[in-house]
Amino acid sequence: MLSSLAKLNCRPSGDWLNAVLLGTRRSLTDASAAELTDLVASLAKLRYRPPEPWLQQYFNASFQRLAFLTPQQFCTAAGALSTLGRVPQRLWLDEFGRQLGVKLALMSGGQQAQAVCALVDMGYAPKAEWMAAFEQHSNARLTGCSVDELCALLKALVKLGYQPQVRGCGTDRRGLLAIAGMLHLPGV
């Protein structure tokens, strides 16, 4: 129901949404990864940040489903949580980042850029191994990203203080450093 309201750009009152969410709290544990993703994405589109007890139940339910998220669902969930301005507990965020890292090879360049930006917005600080895997899987794919996606990604990487590896930026002009150079971004 919430996804339909979000698609129709209908914005019900906060009281109405609270009542609906109160009714979903018990069923969150039975929801699939797709249903949980659609739910949080709908709330983000409605620009409605749920009450903290509901969010805690959402995080508890979704933690058990993180391994089952598709690459697109990872991007959607990460973007939605970032939009809601909610920083998850460290255990949840670390597992989300770990599971997302496992699926990097399955993601398009745009999905990778979106996921990294949202993770950084939520306060995730990937370890060097995670970033090396990201760079390995992203170098050939980022050339298909839009300028906006690349700028957002590079801003997130700067926020992390990440320095891309020089290998892969040779004569084929692929890689994060080559893209940054092509965009003439200051500070990168």
C-alpha cells in the first residue's frame, strides 16, 4: 500500500503513517528481503522518517535478510536509509557493507557508485580490502556512469580519504584516477 501511495506521490499525514506502521511491526519479521526493501524505499519517497521503535524492528528483521538482497535491492535500501537520514547500529551497518561487498561483481557501475555513496552517507567506513575489491570491480564499469554519478562517487571517496590504486589507470584510461582527471575535479 505504501509503495502505491509513493508512486502516486500521495503524502498522507504522519499520524496516518504512524498508524499503518504500527500495524506492520509484527509482520516485519515475516517480510521478505524484497518487501522490506520496498517498504523502506516507500517511506523515503514519502519523506517520512518512522519512529525509532519501528526502525529498530525494521533493522532487526532486515538483518536476517541481508544475504538475500539483490544488487538493486542493496542500492535501493542504502539510498532509502541515507535519504531518511538514519544511521543504523554499527553491527547492522557492518554486515550490510560486508554483504554488499560480496555482490559488487554483480553490480553495474551506476549501482556501485550509488551504493558506495549511500554507505558513506550512513557512516560506513570500508576497510582497505573492501575498497580494493570495489576498485577492482568498478574500474571497467564506471566509464558507463553519468557525470552526476561519478561526481557523487568521487565526493564520497574524498570523504573517506580514499586514494585509488594507480594500477588499472594505464594506457586504457580506465579507473577512478583517470575518471577524476577527465572530470577535472579539484581536490581529487
